[in-house]
Amino acid sequence: MSTSPIIEAAPLSLCAREPHVPADRLVAEMVPPPRFDSVRFETYVPDPNQPSQREAVTVLSSFAAGLGGAHATGSGRRKWFARKPAAPVAPRGVYLDGGYGVGKTHLLASLWHATPAEPALKAFGTFVELTNLVGALGFQQTVRTLSGHRLLCIDEFELDDPGDTVLVSSLLAKLVEEGVALAATSNTLPGKLGEGRFAAVDFLREIQGLSAHFKPLRIDGEDYRHRGLPEAPPPYSDEQVAKTAYATEGAALDDFPGLLDHLSRVHPSRYGAMTDGLKAVCLTDVQPVPDQSTALRLVVLADRLYDREIPVLASGVPFDKLFSDEMLNGGYRKKYFRAISRLTALARDAKGLVGQ
């Protein structure tokens, strides 16, 4: 008795996607990404040699509990933070001050989850996502949209663009006036790379008048820089990548140079939407990234893929060869290290797809 041959469906393509992301979706998606959806303070494992890590859990747990008394008026503005101009300004935010790889995002997401409020009354996003929201809604509408929130968490507060830093600082000042509590982590400024982290004193100086509203919370631990770059798994052949893409439901198959070109025509705020429904990303002919603008776009895509836990299978050069020595020693070094680390983790996740 003959059987019909298995017909493999053609894979999807990132390059065929140019999604339109409505502003209301940008607001609705300001929650911890899938990778951090299940994290809690209880799942954070402090290094026994770093007491500040355990202390951070205690302080942040108390901070979250202190946000439980809010209530909204009919106008949407809360009375839970009574502003008394004559009284000293009490800190209404925390800044997680620590190196790469000590669990700042885990703790930030845990704070979001622990805050006793409906998801619609608390927001979580990266600095880039927040600036994209301002671009989509406009400054005043963003203030109105977020002013009814109990908590705003900002991961990877970017301080390498003075204009964006001033914009977001102004936004946060307005939100603080409305009683919104803040929590933030930040990246490293160019010229501060020798420290391996962005010191709290510099962060507070960059956000200018907001410094009185932040309580710095130091989180010590091994600096990612001193662990070296992760060793990326060896790449597969073009044939293996293509065969896996055809055999994996929900996989996308793209030529890497073509994908980089496509990213230049899609705003980074849409990169997350580009990955909707994907179960894997398969890339052929991965090559070193040609310039810094392209490299920074790839960093954003790597972040969105990592957040959504989408495995990446690739041929060409290994991911630890993506960026030139000049890039890895330049002002955006930390971003490139993060991208290599995350793409490498996703490449390891993709191993199980080969040969299925």
C-alpha cells in the first residue's frame, strides 16, 4: 500500500514582514516579555558571596508592597501620593545599579509582578520602547496615558543620546508629579566602559532634576566583561539550515545580508511585531556586520528574539564574529556583547531543531 509523501510547507520570512503597530498595541505590550513573564523575587537566586543581591530582593519587595494603597479618582488621577510642596521630596523610584549579568532585569520584572495592581495600571518596557511610545502618541498624550499608572519600569535606560535622555527625563518628571512610582536600570555611556557598569552617581546626574526621586540600589556581582565573550556554537551548512526551516512549523528562513537590508527599512519599534507567531528563525550566510548603524539595528532584533525566546539557527560565521574589533572596543561595546550573548543562547536553543 503506497503512502503519500510528506509535503513540507514553505517557511515564513522576516523580510516579507513590514508590520504596522498601532499606538494602543505599544501601550498594551508594556509588560515584561515572555522570557521574564514567570520570574519572581522567589526565583531570583542571590550569589551567597554577594550580600547586596539578597538585600536588593528585600528592598524591592518592600518597595512593591508600599505601592499597594493606590486608588484612582473619576478623572483617573490618584490621591495615593499626596504632594506637599513644603515637605522634602521622598524617593518615588529605585535605580538598580549593577553590572551586566547580575540579574537586574529579573529583579525589575519581579518588581512589576509583585506590585499589587492590575496589569493595566503598571508598565514595563525598555528605554527604546518608551521613546517609541512618545513618537507614536506624542509627548502630552503619553503623559496622559501613563499618568494613571501605579508603576513604570524602564529597563536599559539609554544614556548615549542626550536628546532622548532629556525627552524621557522630562516625561518622567511629569509622571512623578502625577504620583507614578519609577524603577530603572541603565546601560553604559561611551567613555565609561572601563568601569564595566554605569555608576549610579552618573545616572542621577544625567537625569538632572529627577535625582531626588530615585533611591540607588547597588547590586554587586561578577561583571560580564570579565567572563569574556560566550563561545558560540559552530554554524551549520546552508543546506542544514534550509532543511530545518522547511521541516519546522512556524520557522522563518532568510538570507542574512537581505535581512540586514530589510531592517534598515523597518522602524525598530516594529521588530517585535515582525516576530509574531514565529517558532524559530533560520538564517543563511551570516556575515560580519558592515557598519555601526546596521549593527545597532541587529542589536534591537536580537533583544526582541531573546525576549520572545525564539531559537536562531544559522550558517556562515559564528555569532561571536558578528562585530568588528573596532565595534567591540567602541562606545556601544556593551550592546554588542549583549547581542552576542543573547544570539548565542538562542543558537544553543536551536540545536534541538536540527534533524527533527
